[in-house]
Amino acid sequence: MPEIKPFNAVRYSKSNITDFICPPYDVISAEDKEKLKKLSDYNIVNIELPDASGKQNKYRHAAALFKNWLQQGVLERGEKPSFYFYEQFFEDKGVAMTRRGFFAALKLENPHSGKGAVKPHEKTLAKPKADRLSLLKAVKANVSPIFGLFDDNNLAGVKLCKNIAKRAPQATAKDKDGFHKLWVVSDEETTDEIVKLLSDKKMFIADGHHRYETAWNYSLEMKAKDKKYSAGKDYNYVMAFLCPMEDPGISIWPTHRVISEPKDLEERIAKYFDVHPAKDFEKLSKKEIQPMMVYKDGKYRTLTIKSESILKKAMPDKCKAYRNLAVSALHYVLIPSIDAQEFTYVKKDTEAVALAKKTNTIAVIVPATPVEALKAISLSNQMMPQKSTYFYPKLASGIVMRTV
């Protein structure tokens, strides 16, 4: 089972925190960053995605800001260990949705062992992990959470979150993605109920793989030099937002790829794929084996694998759920010779095509990864290609923070 516990969060002292929150670091453009900084001098983007200042590099500057904001009372530390319930109200393709869950301190497990209750599903990139580790070592706080899902077959978690949401929230915010609400829950009866709720569950990392591995690496460094080490030390935990897999607000978007055309692209298409009109993409996306759509030189083509045996040969050590994903066929069959770090990852298909036009490259449009596939792949202890899922909307940074 995943081990969780309540914690004393660091939060903004004001109840309306609209001007202080920001998206996670990896989805903030340079333009977005400047807009966030103009909202308030205390916007968390200054720590989540810091700048250098004077003789301080960007990580030292982030640490100085965090310390100063605590001293000034901009941020304050909770007096009692608590769980923090969080609600996001948003629209997805015109449909109003609400996602609910809670923040907890999650015990770290080796993300590479495949033996624990915490199940990652996605490969990571070295550069973001190095950046997040430098920030964590300087600030000594989880500024943004990882996002975890757990099975909730009897809907006990969904019902608990709905009941908490009937209370008056302690903090609210609004941003371009929708509305945010936060409840602080510290009564023993509810905290015990939450711990019991996850006592026989697996926890699937939905988002934040780089942050989870960073927290694990940080814990190893701290353990090696801590002469008074104990398993209960704060650095052995990471802040996580935990959400029932059955929550009606779960929305997964695809992440599309843009890349320079490989020399053997047409040869591989002819050899391994059947070609269909672009209009068939949506219909074929409902099939068990996902299609993909290639944009090149002003034309769109929908591709489906000619035979399941091609996928088995290309991915002999992978489970069926893994092989059936379009992102897997893309990286193992269509464009296997190019490293994942060479792709540009784009969340909207129109943006991917616009970028391909602008840069004279190709765009590969893929369907979203079903949550059932994520679960099956995680339980098989396998890692999907980087950027295989995009949970929408992202969790806000700055809603709650946790020192380590």
C-alpha cells in the first residue's frame, strides 16, 4: 500500500490566492511567465521558475524569496498536520467538469524497482530532473505536487471529496483554466478515514514523474549524509495530489509530436502502415489499436498498423496495452531512430500543425491515452514513451507547499 500522512503545509496567508498561483514549470511559456509576474511580486512563478538576481543564481534567489515570504507573513505554516482537499472546476471541449482530490505527504519508493505500491508509467528526461533537483536542494520545499490516481471501485473516495466540498473553503482562486478551491482537514476521524481509504490501494503517477524521481534522488542524497537518519524524515516523502481514478473530472489530452522528417519516413509508412483519409482518424481512434495522423507538406494521412505482429516484433517485452498506443507505434515503428529528446511536444493538434508549417517539419497527431491503459501499463511495471499523457487541467502550483 502507498504510505501517506497529513502534513503542515506552507500556504499563502490570504484566502483569495488568484494572483499568487501558477501552472507547473513545464507548461509556462516565457510570455506566460511575464504575465504571472505582473499579477503580484509574490506570485509563486518566481520560485517555481526562478530568475537569477545579482550575485545569486536562480536557485539561490528562489530560496531567498521563499524564506523572505515566510518571514514577511506572505506565506504561513499550518499549525496542525492536515490533509488538503482541492477542487478544480473547468471546461473541457465545452463540457463543464469538476475534479476533486486531496494533498498528502506520500512516502517515496524507488521508482525503478517495479516492486512498490507507487506505480510510474512514463519515462523521464535528464535535463528537467537536474533542474528540479537544483531547485529542491535550494528551496528545500515541494512547491508543486505530483498527481496520483488510485482505484476507488466503491466510490468511497469520490463521496468523501464531495462531502468535504460542501463546506466553506479556506482558499479560492481563478485562472485561465477555471476555478480552484481548497479545504484544510485536520480532524482525526477524517484523517484516519483517508489513510484507511488508501490502505489496500496502488497509487498510479498521472503527472509529475520528473518531480517524483527528483524527490527520490534528493532523499538518497540526504540519507547518505544524515547521521541521524530515520525513515520518518520529511525528505523521505513528497507532496502528492491524490485523486480517485473514478472521479468524473478525469480528463486526459494527447501530446502531439513535431520533428524533422526522417529520410526513411515514406519507406516505413509503406512497409508497416495502412493509409486512410484524415477524416477517418476520429473513428479509428476508438479502436483498441490506436491510429496516428501525419501532417506533411500540407497533407494529412491517417495511419493504422498493418498487423499486430509488427507491434509484437517491435516491442517484444511490452504488454498489449503498451503496444496498442499510438505513441508507442510512433517511437518504435514509425520513427524509431530519433531520440525522444529531439521531438517537440505540443498539446494541441492545431499548434502542432502550425509549428510544422512554420519550421518545414512534420507533425504526428495521436489520440489520448485511456486511463485504463495507464493502469495496465503501470501494473506491468513498464514505462511509456515520454509525454504520453497530458492530464487537463494541470494542478496549480502554490495552492499548498511542503517543506522537506
